[in-house]
Amino acid sequence: MAPFTPFLSETLYRNLVKTVNTDAPLSVHLADWPVADDALIDHELLEAVDVIQRVVGLGRAARAQSGVRTRQPLSRLLVRTPSSASDAAVLAHTAQIEEELNVKHIEIVAQDADLVEYRIKPNLPVVGRKFGKRVPALRAALGEAEASEIAKSVARGDTFEITVGEEAMSLGAEDVLVETASAEGYACAEESGYLVGLDTALDSALIEEGLARELIRTVQEARKQADLDVSDRIALHIDGSDQIATVLRQYKDLVMSETLATRWEPEQASPFSAEGSLDGAHWRITLTRLESP
């Protein structure tokens, strides 16, 4: 800590080190750098974290591709990993992944799960120089080949063979372009043997929970505009369309707890108000800062 928080680290050092060890250097800034104990490194945990980061990164990419808002909960995430060890890491840390990606459930799927369709095309600037007039025949052969197997080879960076007429051609990852399309109802992303598929189907319960998250966001933005401290308690009121009334019947307590609203009051004259709308639903919020008891 000392290089970037010199005064705080000096206070901590004097309280926690110098007071109990009189032989310690006078200042933290005179102490030797600590030596890491490699025996304390949890390699299994580090590998698990790497798996989780890959899955979460792909999940975010899939959500961005789908156009579904980050605050909209989704029912499930399907995950395919390259090994049983990485499967185990996902299952051991499902709560973290679910929270990061705002999904309700995670499922591990088989290696041959049909979540993505592949289309293999020749990389013309590269294969044109290699094969010249044979490129049209190569294009046709790639179109008839087992696309998923070629995609796996490309992901591993391996070479693969394809028969063009009576000739066996050896191709590498740089020779082809792999296009993917997600299965209907899913948004997928794939990399290095990992594949995730977000189930993008929304039922009424998920839609209502998503609206509750939007209400929370609107109130939080109004708190900022009102220049409230993060610890300030408020009196809150929200009204809007029939769908918002339905949402509040189920999620009113959640909205209040997330926004530090300790009182729900009828709509009042307040300088702090905000409006929002989403997919036909619309709402208006008013809030008042409550004095500390």
C-alpha cells in the first residue's frame, strides 16, 4: 500500500506492526519489500477463477449480441467447457456467474450440444495465392464438410484435411473463416473451447422483475440529481401504468430497500422527481429526503 497511500499505510504500520515489534523499522517506508510465499498460492482456485472469467466474458458478449438489457434477468445460461475440470469450476461457482450475468440458473451441456451452427468459408486473400483456380472447388468442399469439426480444429489452431475432388488438401486456421449463428431462442458466444448460450425467452415474471430493476435505477438517478448522500433515507412514491402497479405489488419492498426508502407516501409536491418508460410501461417517481432521527 505504501507507494500509493503513504499516510494511511504509515498509520496502519505504526498501529499494527511497530507497537508490537519494537525491532521493526521506524517507518513502513524503511521496511523491506515482503517476500511472497509460493506455498500459499492456491493454483486450483486460480485455474477456477480463469474459467469463471472466461464464462462471464463470453456471457457478456452474448448478452450484448442479443440486445437484451443488462438489468433484465434471464432464465438460464447454458455452458460448454473443454474439460471436466472446468465443468467442475463452473458448478462450484454458479452463484458468482449468475450474479455477474443476471441469470437464474446455469446448466452444463454436452460437447455435442447444438447451440451454434457453423458455416466455413475460404479466406480468399490467403487461399487464392495457394490454390489459384482450385478455390471454387475448395469453397464447394468446405460447404459440404462437417462444419463443427472444422470449427473445433480452427479453435485449437490445428491443421485439418479436406478432400477436393480427388485431392486431399491440408488447411490451417488462417485459410478459412468460421461464421456462427446461434440456435433459435439463444444468444451464443464461443472461444477456445468454451461456449455459452443465453436463453433469451422472457416470461411475465422475468419481465416484471426487469421492470423492478428499472424502477430502482430511476430512483437511484433521482437521488443523484437531488445530491443526496449515499446514506440518506427518503420518503418515496411511484405511480404509473397498470403494469407498474402490478410490479409494485410484488417488488415494492425490494425497491424500497435498494433505494433506502423508509417511508412510502402518497404522491407529494417535491422538487425531486423523475419519469421513465420501457416497452409500453411508464412511471413517475417523487422522493423527499428524510431528516436523520
